[in-house]
Amino acid sequence: MSEPFWYDLGDSDGHGLVGSVVQVPLMSKTVPGVVLEVGRPELSFRTKPIKAFAPGGAKVPRGWIELLEWLSAYYFTPLPQVFSACLSKPALDFLFSPVKSRKKKSDVESAPKKKASADAAALAFTPTTEQHAAIDAVMESFQPFRFQTYLLHGITGSGKTLVYLHLARRALELGRRVLVLLPEIALTPQTLSRFRAFLDRPVLALHSNLSATQRRELWGAVYSGAADVIVGARSAALCPIDNLGLIVVDEEHDGSYKQSDASPRYNARDVALWRGRQEGCPVVLGSATPAVETYHSALSGKFRLLEMNARATGSSRPRINIVDMREQHELQGSVLLSIPLREAVQKAMNAGEQAILFLNRRGYAHRRVCKTCGAARECPHCIAPLVYHKSKRALICHYCGFNVPADAPCLACAGTSWLDVGRGIEKVEEYLEGIFPGVGIARLDRDSTSAIGGAEKILSRFKSGELRILLGTQMVAKGHDFPKVNVVGVVDADSGLGLADFRAQERAFQLITQVSGRAGRHQGEGEVYLQTFRPENPLLAFALTHDYASFYKSEIERRGELDYPPFRRLLMIEITGDDEAIVDEHMREFADAFRHFADQADVLVLGPAFAAMKKIKDQYRAHILGKGKAPNRLQWVFRQALERFKPKQPQKTKLRADMDPLSML
């Protein structure tokens, strides 16, 4: 379905009906929908009547429909598909079959009054000088409300959340609504409790882990106009609310804001900027490690730069220790934790403190190798090794989910004796349990938090002190505040540096800086240990001195030489299919058409070439990368090339475009 459907309004002139939620016949079913447009077009067929309007006259704002139209055009996605992504069918269905009773408290409800008052007292301290300056600067856009983008560049622990809280309270006092975006669902409970306590009013959560009951209550509040504050992950940027007075994008650099799989492949940060301009309200982008493009926009004057260089609690930044694992290997052989890091963790345990260890690699081992013939088991559907997960006793593909029992015989020689190669987070967990017996240890990754509320439970136990060591993937690097954590260890600081992606250096620096920032935020001196086999890497030198400015200077020079963002905008075109030769042929044909028009629009073209991950889920993947001075040039070239290519494209391949891609893999 690439176009909306027309329906008959009967005798109504349609005035004021745009945005109305309705039920309409579609083939043999009755489905919910939204009135996007009213008119009298010349049609060659007879239209069916609308069956029903939602009780209470539920509507979405007209401005939200304009958002859908922009998303459709900018990200090359049919409008109905955009609509489905922005407003799911269950969010509409419940209007025609409302819930009769509520069995349990949901995220829509506010915290109990007593707890809220106590928490508010703890949070309502006077802002520091730097926080006060940032609050006052953004509030200039409240008098009157107007669009302005602010980059709040504050070091980890500088108190960016308190700035958001004061701004949100003022926007609400002035009769406007607030939207707060977070990079990780696991951060939602912590942020919700802070906003509810400080504002002492209902704050709604919007993310993919809500139960059916919670979703119905959330959308009921949205449709009724009771949704004044919404906190959520990426999809919250698409929520159909209006009258916004403040939009916050916390950890704006985080790649999770980009929808990378299903269309539209939007970036929630960019959606927030578009909505801020549309609503005429300020947008605050917060980060200790801003995206290179964002910081460039701030330095060039497009965004207003606000900086906070001191921790709000008065504590100093953690001390960074670089541990040369080549020396450690000579001292004690192949180990997971160096002597300095083990001693630091033990010291923290003796002092009644906590520690966080970071390794951004799931599973127990990268792969299992047959001891008889040396063959490694690979996924039959992806060009990728199967990862050994000891906790599940299985070899699992992290791209498509294919799995086989861990003790399945070798396909090459039928051998049953295996060698585990590489280290995953499960192996480190096992090692820690052996050297720190009796200490509460938990693993925070996608596998341990797959159940609804899983991450929240682990984080709650760690914050209460029940758990003493938290071992995690990138989930532990984002925005958490644990008062008793003074030791942080990065088990493999070299991870991710060898990827064929121009953003690899930036991501590595951001992850290391962010996870380091969990240490020493309150009492005591924070200590961070970076384990590396490449201590001479300049990236680690920047992390050693917490020097974002020098990292940025080095990175922006490299980007300029290579003509990458922010100096050019990117458009990734991907052709997929189950036949490698046909995919290659079709991509070359499309590349010829793309180059023909690219020359006319000053668009540079890289490729075609097969992707670094050549095959995923039985689909071969080939790419073309376009680099343009402006997005409209790239969009024009793509659309012209598509028109020329379409008649030649058989059904055996699929083509899709990704505007402003974050991953080159």
C-alpha cells in the first residue's frame, strides 16, 4: 500500500475533520485510520463510506500530519507506511473497544504523593552557576516561545538533567507541553522518577516495552489532551502531541536514535529539530560527547553552544589509567582482567563501594573452532560466525537469530571437541564470579534484559547495593548515576576501532568517555582503567585527558579531507536479493543511472560495492554512497535515477534508500 485511500463523507462538508480517528472498510475487514485530507477529487471508482468516528471526537493535530508528510518525502517512504510507524494499529483500535477496568498501576500514573515530595526535596537544590547560566539561556526562547537549537555540552556528571527539569517546569507553567527523548529504554525508569518527583505531576512513558494496558492508557491520555510531559525512546519523537514548549534530546550523539531497519529510516534527533521549528519552541541537545556534526553546527553558529565543565556535585573528573595488555600478557599470560584493574575492583569491594566493567560484546566467545579440523561454525543465512552463548548452550547468529546447540557436531568432520575463541561478556562474568566469590554480580546486556522490565530490575538491585559489580555492554554507558561507583573498567578499549566505517573512531571515543563518566560522580575519587593492546592510539590520549575539543579538532580535519559529514550529506542506496550475481548486476545498472544525474548536482558517488556484511538473512547486500552539499540535491538525484531504473528492475531485488545513514556496514 503506497497511497492513502479515499472514503465517502456523505452529506458532511468535511470541515474540521482532518486528523479525526475513524473506522473504515478495507477489503473484507474494518480497520482504524486517520483522516489526512478532505476534498472532492475526480475518481474513477465509487468510494465506500466511513463506518464510524472515534468516541469523544479523538483527533491528531494537523501539525502531526505535516510531520508525516515530511517524513514520507525526506526518507523516501510511502505515506501509509510512515503513518503505521508513527501510530500503530493498537494505538487506534482501543478507541473503539476501550478497556473497562484497570488491574495494575502503569507508567502513565504519577508516583505516590509522599514519595514525590521526598524526591522533589532531594532534587530541588539550587543550580550551580553553570547550570543557572544554561537554564537562563534557554529560557530566553520562552519569552516569547520561538525555535532555537541549543547544544548543552556538559561533561559527565555536570547535571544536565537538572537543567532539563527546570526548563520543563517553566514550560509547563507557561501552558506548553514537554517532550524528552532518551537513547535507551533502560534509562526511562530513572528519568521518569526524577521528572515526576520534581514536577509533582503525571509524566507519561512511551517506548516499545510497555504492556498492552499501559499503551492503551498512554494513548488515551494523548488523545484526551492530558499528555503534558512525555518521556521516551526513539519512537516518542513521533508522538502526535502539539503545543510543545520544550523538546529535549538527551545523549543526542547516540546511534540508537536512528531507525536503521524498517522504513522510514528516521533519526529521532532530526525529527525533534523539525518539530521544534514547526512548533516554534526551543530544542535542547544534551551530551558530554556530541556528534561531530552537532558540535560543528554549534561552533558555526547554527546552534547555540552552552557548556558545563564542572561536575554538579563538586567532585573531580575520574582519573584515567591506560593498561598495556601486552605487558600484562607477559606477566600473567592471557587474562581477562589486568592486575591493576583486579586490584582496583578488590579495593572497591573492601571499601563497600561498587564497580562497573564494560565490554561491548555479547555471548561467551566470538566463535567455536573444531579442535579436529579447525573449522568454525558459520550462519547459513548470513556471512557471519555463530557466537557461543554459554548461558543458552547455543551457537547464535547476532544478525538473524539462527541457532544450533553448542555441542552440535562439526559440519566438516563431525568432530565434537571445541576450542572457544575470543572473549564475550559471559566469559568475563564467569571469570568475575571465580575471583570475587560471594559478591553480587550482574550482567546487563540484550540477553539478560530480554524480558519486559529486565533492565529495570537489574539496575534497581545495583542502585540499592544488593549487587556490587555491574558488567555490561553499551547499556551501562548511557546516563546512569550510581553514587557508590568509583571504579570503572573498560575490558577491551580497542573494540570497534577496526570497523570499515568512518565513524568508528568517534563511536569508540564516545563509548569510552561515557562509560568512564560513571565513576566518582559523588564521593571519593573515580578511577577508570582502559585495557588496550594499542596504548599509543591517539584516541586513548584524548580519553586520558577528557579532551573532547582536541578529539573534535583531529576528527573534523580528517572528515574535511575525506569529504564526509558535516562537509557533505550522505545518501546510502542498498539493493538486496537472494542471488549474488543478480544483485551485483542490478546495483551496477542503478549506479550508472545515479552517476548520470549526480554529475549534474555536484554529488560525489562511491561504489557500487557489496556491503561489509555482504549477506544477512539470506539477502545479499550491495551499496552506493552519494555525497551531496545539501539533502535536496541527493534526493533529486535519487528520484531521477529511480525513474530511469524502475522499468528495468525485476522482482528479484529490492532497492531502498537511507538518508543520513549512521552505519556504513
